[in-house]
Amino acid sequence: MLEIRNLSQYYGEFCALKDISFDLGENEILGIIGQNGAGKTTLINSITGLGGRPSGTVRLDGTDILGKRPDTIARLGVARTFQNLRIFRGMTVREHLLVAQNRKLSPGRKLLPNFRNTEDAGVDALLEFFDILRFRDDDAEGLSYGDRRRVEMARALAGSPKLLILDEPGAGMNEQESEVLASQIREIRERFHTAIILIEHDMSIIRACCERIIVLDHGQKIAEGSFEQIAADREVQRAYLGEEDA
Ligand SMILES: Nc1ncnc2c1ncn2[C@@H]1O[C@H](COP(=O)(O)OP(=O)(O)OP(=O)(O)O)[C@@H](O)[C@H]1O
Ligand SMILES: [Mg+2]
């Protein structure tokens, strides 16, 4: 469903992404890992129409989306969360989801049966899924960091995306929360029938969720494969050991 070919992104002379190519199938969970500054966020920013002037090809179900506006890409069915949370000021948790939900009416995309009744039923089901239903009418800004992360994920799903992109959803979570998150991510795929791109530093989450992983290093794809394959990859080991040496 997603086809990326020779995607590059320069900031002036600096090459943040170089000739990245990969595919993503429907219902697949793809992990993207790499050191700080490797280009992970830049990659998904390029896919979602945020920042810079990327070159190459990004096709979503055959439609070229590279260079399209973020809201256009969202309407085509791509939703994301942000590494630095984007919670709206003065809005309740419920309102965050309703805003996203009202954008979901993209052509050819059917609502799931249990989300068909009323908007609020859909919102409540999502909030319950992320265990934040009790905060429904609270100001989202007042929630804990972990709960605000969950609001972001619920908001992204409220638009019934066919592709969900998560930028470090496990950041700041403890071990137990990370375990819950990993099983939620797998469950999202089953329940909401969405493909997922997962950027994560927490290897336990990556290992638990992703059947395929891409490793970025200095803007380049240095490996792609299963967790076992990339863990055994010499170049990946070198890229990661480099940090321990520093
Ligand atoms: N708008 C920008 N202008 C100039 N350089 C940028 C810009 N955005 C990102 N960069 C640079 O591009 C490189 C990749 O950054 P990016 O944020 O994609 O890394 P990342 O892999 O997401 O890292 P992290 O794990 O820390 O989130 C970094 O060197 C960063 O400084
Ligand atoms: Mg990042």
C-alpha cells in the first residue's frame, strides 16, 4: 500500500535522508530504528508532508503523495503521532478525538461496524481501548505524560487511518507501560485494520511488534529484515556500537 523510492531530503548542504526505498503492505507493522539524528523523524515528516523539500517517490495505494499538504495526506488515510506531543490547549480529551474524527470521511474508506453508531460511541470505544475513558471530559493538557501519549494515539486512530505512524510512542514509559503498549500496538492492527510504521528506541517494543525492521544510519538505510536478521547484521552492530564507544 505504501511504496517509497529513492526518498531524499536535504537541509541546505546537509543530507538528512539519502535514497531511501521500501514498501509497506496492508496490515503490516514496520519498525524504523536508528541512533539519535539518524533521520527517522525526517523520514516520516517527508511521508506526511511536513517540512523540507524531499525528492523521490512516495505512493499510497498508487497515489503520489510526496509534496502534498499534510491535511491532504491525512484525508487520504495517513495518521501520525508526534515525538514532541501536540496536545491542543483548552480542549478536552473527547474533543481531541472528535476533531480528528471529522476528517475521516475519505472516499472509499468504510467505518468499522462498532464505530458506526454515533461519533461519541466511537470516541468512547477508543478511549476505553487506551484505558483513558475516565479522562474523557478532562482538559488533555492536565494529563500525565503517558496519558497524553495515549490521547495522541487515540486521536490518530479516530480518523480511521489506513496507515498509522507512531514516532516513539514508548518514550518516557516504564517497563510495564511499554509491555502494555506493545500489545496495544499489535491489537490496533487487528481491530482497526491499519498498517503501522513504528519508530522506537525501545527494542523490546520493536521486537514484540514488528515483523520487519529498517535501520537508518546517517540518513541511509543500512539494513532491513526481521529482528533476528538486523541484530546479527555487522553494519547495524557497528552503527550501534559506535555510540557505546563515544
Ligand atoms: N528542519 C531541519 N533543518 C535542519 N536540519 C534538520 C531539520 N530537521 C532535522 N534536521 C537534522 O536531520 C537529522 C535527522 O534528524 P531526525 O530528527 O530525523 O532524527 P531522528 O532519527 O528522528 O532522531 P531522534 O531519535 O533523536 O528523534 C539531524 O541531524 C537533524 O539535526
Ligand atoms: Mg525523531
